[in-house]
Amino acid sequence: MIGAGYLGSVTGVCLAKLGHDIIFVDKDKRKLTQIRQKKPPVFEPGLDELLMQVEVGVEEDLQRAVRNTDICFVCVGTPNNELNGHIDLTEVRRTSEEIGKAIGRNQLVVIKSTVMPGAMEKEIIPILEKNGKKLGTDFGVCVNPEFLREGTAINDFLHPDRIIIGEANTESGDCLSNLYREFDCPILRVDLKTAEMIKLASNCFLATKISFINELGNICKLMGIDVYKVATGMAYDPRIGDKFLSAGIGFGGSCLPKDLAGLITMARDEVNYQPKLLQSVMSVNNSQPLRAIELLKKYIPNLDGQHIGVLGLAFKPGTDDVRDSPAIKVIKELLAQKAIPEAYDPRAMTNFRTLFPQIEYRELKDVMKCRAIMIITEWAEFVELDYKGKIVIDGRRLAKANGAEIYEGVCW
Ligand code: UGA
């Protein structure tokens, strides 16, 4: 398992639980030490208990790990390049170089990291073959995208709704589908490019649903209609369904924004297509957090020097992940308007502090001393707070906050 971040550690520990021998490799030695000490290198509910139940190995030398295993899962990060939006393959390339030096007894290389459609064929296979080893004779290749959600990743891994196998050739696909033979779900076998696109398409579709309901919510709010009731009414139609129709402050995380930006830039730069719908999905999402600030300013027109409580920094509850969290846009705008944000999150303050060391991080009870409160993440512990006498701007529809003196939902 190359890469012991969210994806690698969940995949590795779950496969170990299913009876496979797992060796973790990571360039970050701390992560390996943590695994050795039976401490998960990332926060994911249930991962600590599962790690205690299994035996897994760690290996600092990637090439040795490859030589000693039958399948290498590549689970390294593929962040967005901040300048051009492209998915950054630096780590996948670096890892593939190393794998290419050690492979050769018909092992299988499985890319789990999200890569752009075509990346495997155009870039990664040539790197793997650089040292004279040939795909088909010396090694096999699959693309096996994951659909894990942070916070429920273990359950998602153990009970998937589908497994997508992109295969370079039938032997590679046979080998990987054999690994998954115990799973009770459809296994779709396609070519490499199609598998890569299925991953992006799935996340971009989810993003589209959210931006759709957020835009509808913005319209409904102006018309005095409750968008949550509209969504309930829509959801009876099985073609629409009830998932991912919770309107609010917008989507964040390490996946939806990144995959959306990646598909937009790929379409534009590589096949000269302007993806108008996807661009709008992104632009609606970028402006939702700013709508929350506009609502706040209805009651406090000049934010200069005002203490504003911010509840929730993680991009969603159940995680300490703040990547692309809507809280980032909210805090940036509060600071731009010279407000004094007082922030609390049960899990994500340490990570958020690395981005915004300059703001005040408080205990929950102290944040609740602020008159104005912005709810950014729907952590369960925010539900039962006493919002009486407060100005509450709610980005996540916490029903109880409705008892506030002034209550404004972002889309309702
Ligand atoms: C997402 C996908 O849901 C997974 O299927 C996929 O495997 C994963 O990305 C990935 O590519 O690795 P994740 O980023 O963990 O998973 O988070 P989601 O549960 O999808 O939530 C994303 C964002 O959308 C959150 O900020 C959440 O608050 C927001 N959201 C979700 C809404 O604003 N409204 C909704 O109705 C649903």
C-alpha cells in the first residue's frame, strides 16, 4: 500500500481485515511509525479499532516492498495544481518511477489515486516501462477508483455499492477482480480511461446536485419558499432521489472541488471544450460562503472590530479535514472585513491553525459568548446549544438554532 493517507490507510487496514498481508510504504516516516505503534496516521472513525485487530507491516524502502508483494496499490495524493487547476501527478510519477525499477515478476500495479482520464496510458505506463520492463509480460496494470467518504470510509470500503476496475488487459482485470471476489456488489470492468472518467464523473455529478440545490435555495429564499420542503417533494421521484440535496454553504473537502476543477481544466486545455455547466457548479459553490457574510451584514453592516463566533471548520462533520472547507472562504472574508473571528471545531482546529494561525481558537462555551454566530459545519454538538438572544447565520440547517433572536439560513 503505497501512501498511508486517508485512502491508503483505510484501504490497507480494511484489506488486512479481510485476510490479506499488507505492507505500508510512505515517504513520511512519521506515518509509518504511527502505524507501527498501532496509531492511525489519519483520523477516520473506527480506523483505530480496526488497526488494533490486524497485523500490518511497514517498509521504508519502496522498491523492496514492491519486490516482496504481488499487488501494489498506489494511494498517494493528487492535489490540484493551485496555478492551473490540473490534477498534480508529481507523487504518482515519483512512485511509478520507483515501482518501475523493482517490478518484473508479473506483479500488478493498481492506481487508486484520482488521476485524469488518459493519465495512465499517456504518462504512468511509460514511466513504469522506463527500465525495460513491459506491461503484459513483466507486470499488469489497473485503475481502481475509490468512492469512500471521509467519516464513513470503513463502511464504504467494506460495503461498496460498486467496484470499478479499469484494466490494461484481461489478466490484470482478472487478478484484481479475484481480490474483490468476496464483495457483494456489481463489479464493472472497463478500459483504463473509462475507469478514470467514472471517478471524476461521479464526484462532479455529486457537486452538480449540491450546487443545483444551493442555487434553487437562493431563489427559494428570495421567494419565501422552504427549499428543504421542495427537496423533500422532489425526492419522491426515484430518478431524483433524496441524497445530496441538502442546501447550504456549499461543498468542500479534498475531492469534490479538486475533481471538478480537474475536469474543467482538462476539458478546456486538452480537448478544447468549454464545460459551461461544470464552471457554473464551481461558481455557485464559490459564492455560497459569501452569501452567508452578506446575510450577517444585514444585521451588522460594519464588521470592523466585531467578534463573530464561527462554529465548525471541518468541511463536514466526522473529520478533521479542512481542505477546501467553506470555513476557509468565510474566515478569509471576515478578516478582509476586519471582523474578529472566534472559531471552534471539535476536531479540526489543529489543521485549521496551520492555514490561519492569526485567528482566535476558543472553547465552545467562549464562542457562544459572541452575539453573532455563523454555523459552518453540522457537528451534532452544535444542535443542542442555546442560541437564544443570538444573531445566527446558519450554513447547515441546524433546526434548533431556529430559536435564535435573529435566524437566517443561507438558502432558507
Ligand atoms: C466525496 C464523495 O462523496 C465520495 O464518494 C468520494 O469517494 C470522495 O469524495 C473521494 O473522491 O475520495 P467526501 O469528500 O468525503 O466524499 O465528502 P462528501 O460526503 O461527498 O461531502 C462533500 C461536501 O459536500 C461536504 O462539504 C458536505 O458538507 C457537502 N454536501 C454534501 C452538501 O453541502 N450538501 C449535501 O447534500 C451533501
